[in-house]
Amino acid sequence: MKFNFSNSALWSTWALTFLIIAGELIKPIKEILKATFTHHWIGKAVITTLVFIAIGFIFSKQDERPNKAWGNIVIQLILILIFYTIEYII
């Protein structure tokens, strides 16, 4: 079976971006991650890895589009940078 790395990268980085921002804005999310995985970053890593693996197999029949994935990853990195910059300033 073929594994779709592009969609995996695309969706797992969106999941990580969501977990990072939501965990900072909604404290119960961070607390649930801490309680479940002993540390919130371990929880984020586990969830992101599971999303990566699941999406890779779910979308295995689709064509890969690495350029689309890379563009989205750059956008997400910029979103995280902007978020933490705003958090620092405020």
C-alpha cells in the first residue's frame, strides 16, 4: 500500500498548529494533554504523529502534491510565529 507523505505532512502540521494555539488560548486543552501524556508537548507529538500516520494511509490513493504541503507548512510556521509574537507583546 502506498503512503501519502504530502497529505500527511499537510494535515499533521495543521493539527500541531491547532494544538499549539488552542493549548495556549484554552487552558483545559493544555491541562488534558498534561494529564494524559505527562507533558503537553509529548501529547502534541503523539497526536501529531497519529494524524500523520492515519492521513498517510487514508489518502494513499490520492496523488501527492509536495509543493502544496510545503506552502502550507510555511504558512503554519508564520501563523505560530505571529501568535507567539502577539502573546509576547500583550
